[in-house]
Amino acid sequence: MKPGYVKRFSRTERVLHWVNAAGFLILLASGLILYLPSLAADVGRRPEIKDIHFWGGIGWVCALVLVALLGDRRGLLRTARQMDGFDREDIYWLRRRRPAPQGRFNAGQKLNAALTAAFLVLFFVSGMLLWAGERDTRFRFASTVVLHDGLLYASLVLLVGHLYLAVLHPATRHSLRGMTLGTVREDWAEEHHPRWDT
Amino acid sequence: MPVVDQPTPEPQPRRIGRGVFLATVVGGVSSLAWGKPVWSKVSSALGGAEGLVPLVPTSGWRIYTVADTMPTFDPKTWRLAIGGLVQQPMQLTYDELRSLPRADQVSTFHCVTGWTVTNVRWGGVRLHDVLAQAGPLPEAGGLEFVSAERPYVDSLSLEQSKLSDVMLAYEMDGKPLPREHGAPLRLIIPEMYGYKNVKWLAGIGLVPKPLPGYWEELGYDQDAWVGRSNGL
């Protein structure tokens, strides 16, 4: 490791993140073609796009499971525990009443992780129901499409916020390095995550 | 000197992350039971009669097709063929179709996959005005609607086709029917789910009785009454 830098994300964590990001973007692109009337007319090929969307979704989830199983499982579990636990400072951080020194993840990152994981599960469940409902009326619910669409809008809000903080916002964009190269500057870590036990 | 740096004992972190995760998953799955009615209520409460629908980029529509490309419309070559059990098989040009008595209606469009578009303004012709041109024979008991989008087809019984708000629409919301909605002509039967409302209509065949259409062959109900078919 370069002097002055600390390890932020393991290779397993980074692969998991980018597999998740790639899966989301493939599903987003193919989903928008299926969803937006103007794109539906210009692109056409709905049967093929449907196949890409369906198998892309299956592949996405399988790839995530594979990375988790074949990678550093213990490290992932430790990270998951860190994201699960909210201490007093996290609650203060969310309320924005006073400066609240954060650990390896701040409370916003923890919430983002919990919501992202929940949305993935819900996308998968509602997507499978859309697929199965087309084939068997027992799986058909009038609200499946409302849920799948609602998830699209909710996850776009999360994604825009995530991209802004990771790419644009001057104070936080250094964190992108942690998800690409795996390390961040020690002084940056000290400032943003003072209670992170590096 | 007193020890100033004595750390206060930290209470165990609370497991809020998994709580947020589980609550979101449970809330989302339960929305399968309440999502659509709640969304319609919220939508009409916030936006008056039109609701939130115009704010959504799709205006509430979803475009479903079964072929790789949508049929294109050329007014010079387009024909509506009427055949089968009729006295006089015929082909209507676009101008001939437009010269028939005009019909207008506002009706709600329901898709079997769950979405609904309220208050769509359709302009076109009544089915019986078109059929009268060819003269159905007494033994005709059903109508087959053939789409230019192959192999899409669907059919109605003669009785169903006589419902007062069944029409062939060449206008939607004051404009010529857009390509993705079946330009230049589609069937509208508001009492039935969208898969009965054949787009890119190219031909109408009078048959002894209704035959299963594209989706019926894949297990959908022949009589696609809104709210009373397809397990909904």
C-alpha cells in the first residue's frame, strides 16, 4: 500500500459493488426500453429486449451470490455487521444536531446499503412475478407493476444521490478511490471517518 | 490529576440496518395487496381528474409488442380488409375509412398486467358502420381482428362486438393515433383488457365463432372482462 493511504474496501467488496452496478445499469437500460413508449417505438425488438431484461436479472442475482460465495466471506460478514449497527453517534449524524464523528461507514451509507439490498430483493420478487404472471394467472396481481415501477423511481433517487456524492461533491468524491483502487488517503479517512478503526 | 480521557462505555450498536432492510422488503411485498388502489387514490388526490399520470414520462401507457419492429403506416397503400362470412369482401382505404360517420368517446383503458389509463379520448368509427359496408352473413358469430404486427390476432363474439362503446379508433387524445398505439387504426373495447384492443388493425374476418387469439393461445381468457377474468 502507498504510504499515507489506508485500505478502504477489499477486492471482494469492490467486485461485488461493480457487479451490482453493472447489473443495475443493464437492467435499467433494457427496462427503460420496455417502459418508455418513445424508446419502444425507436428501438423495437421487444421480445429480445424482454429476454435481455429477464436473463439479465437472473444473471445479476446469480453473479452477486457467486461473488459473495467465492470471495472473502468473512470480510463481507464483518462489513455487513458494521453496516447493520447504528450507535448513538449515527443517530446524532442522521438528526444533524451536532457534529457526530463516524466510523468506517456513516449513517447515510448504512441506510443506502440497507435500502439498496432491499430494493434488489423487491426488484427480483416483483420481476419474477411479472414473468410468472404472464404465464399463470395465479401469479398475477394488479399491483405488481406498481411495485416494480415504484422501485425504479426510488432507486433512481438513491442512484442520483450516490453518484453526486461519489463523483461530484468535493468533500466526499475522494471516496470513489476506495471503491476503485481500494485505498483512501489517511487524512481523508481521519476527517470523514474518525472512529473508523483502520 | 484526574483522568480526563476516560471513555464513557459505549452501548451496543442497535441493529437498525437489518430493520430498515426487512421493513422495506416486507412493506414492498405487502404493497402487492394495496399498491394499485393507494397509487390511484394518491394520484387523483394530488392531481385532480388527470392525476399524477401526466407527470410520469409514459403518461401511464406501456407499449407491448410481440414482433421485432412496429408496423409502419403509409396512407397511400394502407387498406383495411373485411372478409370471411360477408356478402361482399372489401378493402377500405384510409380516406374511405375517414369518410365514414365519425364517433368520439372518452373511456378508460385497462391492461391485464395492472396498469390503467383513465379518460382517454378516442376518435374513430363505430364497428357496425364499417361492417355494414361488407354485409355480415347470418351465420357469422364472431369477428377476428388481424394485426399488421404478425402474428398478433384476437377475436370477439358478435354479441361482444355490439357493445355500444366498441369502436375502431384512428385518433387518440385529439391527434392521429401514434405509431406505438397502433397507427393508423386500432380496436377499442373498454370493457375488456388491452390485449383484446388489437393495434395496427389490418383486417377483420367474420367467422362462425370466436377463435383464440395470440394471448389466448398462451393461456389468457377468451372473454377478457375487466375485473372478471384472468385471475384478477
